[in-house]
Amino acid sequence: MALSSQLSRNPPFRAEHLGSLLRPEFLLNKRDALDLGKTTADELDIVAGKAIRQAVEAQEACGFHAVTDGEYRYVFSRSNNSRGTFPPC
């Protein structure tokens, strides 16, 4: 086994992912459609569920013992390089 393959599976340090994952394009598009009144919150929830299942399956396939839902159901801000907005205060 090449050293790079061995290190990618067993790096000499411990790292954990916490928090948001990048949102898939199909989820961002559905959020935009909701903002434009072209879909419903229920339809967005279905799409978010699909994105979460895919994110969890990908993490499990990598062998992660703890997984995150990627925070895909949360409303997010343009200031953190995504395409949603917070509701007005």
C-alpha cells in the first residue's frame, strides 16, 4: 500500500468535522425557488431530506463513526458564502 493511501485512511492526527457541509446545487436551487414563490416549504423539506440522506450515506461510506446532517435544514446567510438569507429581525 502506498504511503499516501495509508495516510489518507490513518492520518497521524485526529480530526473531526463539526457543523455545516457544502449544500448540493439541487438543494440551493430549491431554496431559491421557495424564495421566488415557485415551490412550497413542504417540497423544500422533501428535497432537504434527500440531501441529508445523501450526506449521511457519504460520511458512513467514509467510515465516520459520528455523522452530521450538514445543517441542510437551517436558513443560511449570504455572508457565509451560501445563497440564503436570514429573516428580518
